[in-house]
Amino acid sequence: MNTAIVMLGTNINPEENLVHAKERLSEFFEILDESSVLITKPIGKKYHTDFHNQAVKLLSDDTYKETERLFKHVENEMGRSALTNLRGEVPIDIDLVFWNGVLKRSDYDRFSFVRQCIDEIKDNVELIS
């Protein structure tokens, strides 16, 4: 069994999309915990609306690569595409930040909102960055 901590982010219908993303993820994984939602200003010129961000801790029976593929599947299913990215619209973004306590994305060190969300739910998981 693998433990993953992921960040969810959306700037399109954020309340509905965060709930829907967690519902879809719960079909594949056991969700152990979730942080509160933080609203942040967009980073980058192509984004025009605030983001709603949340960390989720889950258990996966799958490998790291299979888990990431499932995340991309959910993103695509919820409308994430090259076109929405170009327009600065993010229906849902699912980033795997920690896998079995090992840092997989530098977002934890780069962005205070990521660290804040993850630190809220990281209990009983030793994080190695």
C-alpha cells in the first residue's frame, strides 16, 4: 500500500470541481485526509481568476506511474486540455507531491500555500524533501 499526498487546484467552478475531483479519486483510492481550501491569486499572466487549492492524502494499491496516469485520466475527464491551459482555465489540476513520504515535486518547497495545505494533513507521514 502506498501513501500519496496530492495537491488539487482549480480556477473554474472551484467549489463543484474540488468536490467532483475528490469523488472521482475516491473511486480509485482510499482518501485518508484532506486539508482546508486555500484561495490564492493566480501565478502567471495567462491565468485571470483565483485558484482554490487543497491537499489530499490517499492510499494507492497502484504503482507511482499508474497512480499518476489515473490522476491525468481524472483531469482529462473533468475537461483539462491543452486548449483550456492556453486560455488559463484549469478545471482541475492534480499534482502528486509526496509518494510514500518522498518529495516528487518541488512545489512543496516553492509555494507557501502548498506547504501550508500539506502540513495540515501530513501527520503520521515522514516527509523527505
